[in-house]
Amino acid sequence: MSDTSPLFVASDIHGHYDALVESLRGHGLVDENAEWAGGPARLWILGDLFDRGEEGVAVVRLLRKLADQAAAEGGHVDTLIGNHEVLLLGSRRFGDVSFTDVDGQDRQFLHWWVLNGGFEDELGDLTDDEVKWLETRRVLHVASDVLLVHADTESYLAYGRSEEAVNSAVRKIMAADEPEEWWQLFRELTRRHEFMGPDGPARVRGMLRSFGGEELVHGHSTIPDTTELEPSQVTQARRYCDGLVLNVDGGVYQGGKCLVVRLN
């Protein structure tokens, strides 16, 4: 794998397996049988594989298969953890066990996961190995001078001031049976729209100084929700925040496209 090899990103698949495969095929990354065809290319999904669509487990299995096939050709396929992964994994680990968050509110992971569009049968469909794989994914990564994150928030800084520190802190949380810390992670990864206001560029530059990269790419907040566009009108990623930020979430669960975007 080379830092100069083609770099592609997509985000917020939300269980829409066919839409993801169609978009990957359109960029020559998979063939007609959904096998890797991208050679040394790199593909990063920016989280939220699950919920609102019923094939989240199939998406996980596709990405793991493609990761093995890409590695054999010098390429790379991986995913970041999004807030919906935290909800899914928290629901599988803690179920309907009640606990109190930092604001003194009673919470149950399973309740909130279903409320956010989760499907209970996926909890049983995931294997232990697939759960372990998901729990050990990164929450942010710098590739080719691009800072990849799931959410448009600076809350990652609450977990450290380097890529290694943040990912290590999150993995420690996800290896422990502390629902309160899991819930706080979910809350932090659910924050949004923090780069849209007048102080957005300063916030992004603070992220880039800490973690590296020359621009930030995210999903989480759909382009239709952050513009006046209807989902059917979104055909490309949205550049904003003085050109520092690229939003790649086309809003597939809203009827939009599953955008696969080449970054270099």
C-alpha cells in the first residue's frame, strides 16, 4: 500500500448494501460479482454501516472480504467507527440494562439503538469475530494528508491530541464493560454541524494541527440536511468551511446516492 495510490472514501452506508456495491462498481473498485477490482487503491468507509437499512451485517462481510482481497493486491479497505456502530455494539454488549449518564438520565443502549433505526435481528446475526473486528476499528485516520473522521465535530479532541492517542483511548473504552463511558462516546460521535458557523475554520484548523492533514473529510450530517438540496439532487460531495472540509454523506437512507469519492 502506497500513500500515493488512489484514495476513495464513502460514508453512512446505513445497511444499503446494493447502493454501496453499485457505487463501488461505478468507480471500478469491485467487479460484477462484488469482488475487489481496485488493485492498489485504498478505500475508507467513514462509519455508520448499520441501521435504517436492513443489510448492515452484509456490508460488514463485504468490507472484510474486500479488505482481504485488496491486501493481496497491495490495496487497502477499512472502516471507521461511527456513532451507529457504538449504538449497535453497545446494544449487543449491554442490551436493555439501565444505567445513568453524566447528566443523571437513565439510559438503555437497546432502546436508543432501535429508536435510531436499528434492527434487533442484526445483534444475533453478527458473529463474535465480526464484533471484535468492529470494536477494534479506528475512529479517525490520516491518509494522504487528509484527516478522515465520521462526524463533523471537534469532540475527538476529548480523547487525545494525536491519531494514536484517540484511537487507543476509544479501543480501551470498547474493551471495557462500562456502559457510561460507551454512552459518552456515542454522545461525542453524535455531535454535528460544528464546522458550519463562523468559527468553523478555526475549529477545523485546530483538528488538523492536532491530528495532521491539510483537509478534513467527514460523513454523519447528510448533504441534504446541510443544504437546500433534495436527496435526489445530490450528485457530488460538498466542499465548505473555507475549503477545508469535504462532506461525503449523500443521504442514502433519505433516498440520495451512496457517494464514493476519490480524494487524490
